[in-house]
Amino acid sequence: MSNFLKSNDTGILIIRIAVGVLLPFHGISKLINGIGWMDKLLNEFGIPSFVGYGVFIGEIIAPICLLIGFRTLLPGLSLQSICLWQFFSY
């Protein structure tokens, strides 16, 4: 049991579960309320508005893939790009 708690895999599993459970709620909120508020923000940076729909992939599909362990590199990169965008855009 002590080897299990000291393993890197345990920490990675806890992070995958936390992100996979919590982040889809943000995506579902955007799915219900729409992403119209994002148009102004994207246009300020010179990015077309349709790019905002990529947030559904990054906040709904990617966490679910991360949670079940399906191709974790691509969902991880998607989540990283969303987090970096939010960090530097505000």
C-alpha cells in the first residue's frame, strides 16, 4: 500500500480524475448559455469568432477523454492551450 501512495501514477490519476470531473461543467455551462460573450474577446486579439466553438472540444470532450484515459496527450495539450489562453487574455 505504501508503494501505491508513493507512485507517480497515483498523482497523475488524481489529477486526471479532478480535471475530468470538474472541467466539463464549464463546457456544459457554455453549451447552455452560448459563447456570444466570447466574440468581443476573440476579435480584440484578431481571432475569428468561429474559433470560440473549439472551447466545446477543449472543455467537454477533452476532459472526458482524459478521464477515461483515451489518447491523453492530445486532450492534455488542448486543456493546456485553453488554460494558457485564459491566463494571458485577462
